[in-house]
Amino acid sequence: MSAARSDASRAAASAPAGSTGTADLPFEKALEELEGIVQRLEQGNVPLDESVAIYERGEALKRHCETLLQRAEARIQRITLGADGRAAGTAPLDVA
């Protein structure tokens, strides 16, 4: 999974300070990048400044993944059931 590690380091290095850059990132890509960051940090051979930068990127990715999962869970919970207990359709999602 060295590709994920290099992607994670490139993303961390190229992201402007204060920018998370995760808004358009699909869940699968965000999770892959997050896994690469975790692996790099666990290895312990990353310079301190870079460790802090990729840790911050990892936190942003974690929040992004949590948000996407919460949205998916809310959509699943909004499936309406018919009288026979089978899925009958969906109701509008009320996101507060």
C-alpha cells in the first residue's frame, strides 16, 4: 500500500495550511488516504513537522468520513415501509 502512503504524503504536502480539501473526496478515497497516514505515523520514521501536518490531514479525513457515514446512515433510516413491512419508498431526508 505504498501508493496510499505516497498519495497521503503528497496530499498533506500540497494542501494549503488551514485547508482540509476533503469536501469532494469520496468516502473510499478518504479512507484509503487516512489508512496511509496511519501507517506512516505508526512506522515512526516521519520528521516531526511532517508528522504534525499529516496528523492534521488525518483528522480532517476522519471528520469527513464520519460525516459521510452519518449521512448514509440517515438515508438508510429514512426508507419508508409499507403495510406488509417491505420497503415502499423513501422519505425526504431532514438534515439539521
